[in-house]
Amino acid sequence: MDTPFVATETTRVLQEGAAVMEAGTLPLPKRVRDLIATRLDRLSERARDIASMAAVIGREFDFELLQRASGLDEYVTAEGVEELVRHCVLRGVGERFDFSHNRVQAVVYNRLLSPQRRVRHRRVGEALEAIHAANVAPHYVTLGTHFREGEVWDKAVTYFRKAADRALARSAYAEGARLAEQAIEALARLPETGDTIAQAIDLRFILRDALAPLGQYRTMLNCLHEASVLAETLGDRRRLGLALASLSMAHRLIPNMDRAVEVGKQAVELATELADPQLQVAATHHLGQAFYFLGDLAHGADYLKQSLRISMRSDPDSEPPTGYLRHARG
């Protein structure tokens, strides 16, 4: 790519007041797009098809993934890659390949029609699953992204949810929140069934666990309110109890202590009715915390002791609850 030409054209477009297309990126002037398109049009049909698959994979990729996703044999794929390298569309980076410039990748990708993009993203996701079947965890985010773009919504939900859990396990709360939200968005594209409603509730519990350490209490309150409404719709009283217990915590953190106590009492009543030890521990713990911060130390101590007794009775080896996450996941 002629870098001075690109720089000159980009400067000219900016001076003419062209809007920046995405945050943190510069616009791609038409003359630059045309220059790249002319280079691509000189390629064989096979090489252009391989380039389009590479553009869907991402800026950098390995040969095995490209070959599997393309559905071509090794020799044909190698010939296509060699042609792309000769024409400075791709370049070798150790054992991997990369586009010569991110603008080249952008032009190749944007030339694809939406149905072609969906099919290619789906094929890349399937190829990644096959290649990394023995250790797929490091690729959860990439898989979720490709299956979302390929509109394979159930797999997108699965991988984004696993990625969110993995992020929370290493205390990457902002990343976990973003991934949980992406899972929720993908889930909304599936038909509403008992299973998808239950997943929607559980994903909001994961989102809660990410938002609380970030101090995003009002966002957390809203997502827990959604969880409680969904649990009522589903008729799932255990998940409703978990949502109410967490809502008590959220109201306490806002803070709105009166509401925290009110919702906490509902959670305790439901937990007692269900005789669910884990739910009882969560509900009594959060209600005790609400009373404590309200200044009613006697009631606070009573409920916290009750939470401790239930916890020790149901699991003698367990540690007492010490925070807002320990017994809230369900």
C-alpha cells in the first residue's frame, strides 16, 4: 500500500469535514478504497475467495484455520495464499499470516454481502471448534463473536456465557459485564421458551456479579429487577427468591435501606416456604445486612446469626458468608 498516498488522501478527507466512521478510527477515503479494490480485482477468483475468508477470520490468522474454514484442500489453499502474498495483500508473520494493512482487510470484508459474511463467520466458528476441541476455553470470546456474526444464536450465547464466567474467575469484571451483556443480547434472538427464560435469568445473575465490584449499582438493580420479572413469568420460585435476595443487596448498596428490608423479607419468606438452605442463607444474610446498615442492630444480628446457623447446618465444612456474592449465584 502506498503509505504517502493513503496519508494524503486521509488528510484531504478530514479537511473536507468527513465524519469519522468509528470511534478511534480514521475514515477510508474513496480513492484509497478504489486503489485497494483495483489490486483485489487483479487476483484470481480463488485468491479473492480465500482473501474474503481471511478477512472474516481477522487481521492475523494461521494457515490451518484458513484452510479448514475455506473448505479447500491444503494445496489449493497454499496456492491462493502464495498469490495473495505476491500481490502484497497478505504477508507472513512467523508461522502465521496477516493482512498487509488493516485497510486492506476492511475493504475485503466490506465487499462481502451480508449473507456471505454470515456463512463465512459460521464456517470460521465451526473450524475453530474443530481445531481447538481439546482446549476451547481460550477461544470462547472469538467463538462467541463468530457465531453471533454468523447468527448461530444458541452457540453465541453458550460461548459468551462461558467467556463471562472465565473473566469473572480472574476478576476481570468490566470484561465479564461486557460479555454477559453480549450473551443476553444473543439470547434475545432465540425463541422464548422455558429454557431460554431460565438462561436469561441466570445471565443476569452473572451480570450482577460483574457489576457489583465495579460499583455500577443502579445498572445492577435494573438487571435484577428484570431477573425477578422473568422468574415470575417462568413461575420459578427458587430463581425468584435468588433475584429478591440480590435485589435486597442492590437496594442496600444504592442505598435505599427501607426497600432493601422490604425486598429482603420477601426473599426470606420465599426461602422458608421452599425450605431451600442455599436460598435461606442468601436471603437471611442480605436481610441481616440491610437491617444492620439501617441501624437496627438487633434484627441485623438475628438474621446474620440465622444465616450462619443454616449455612453450618447444611454444610458443616463451609465458611460463613462474608460478602454479597458468596451465596447469591444459585
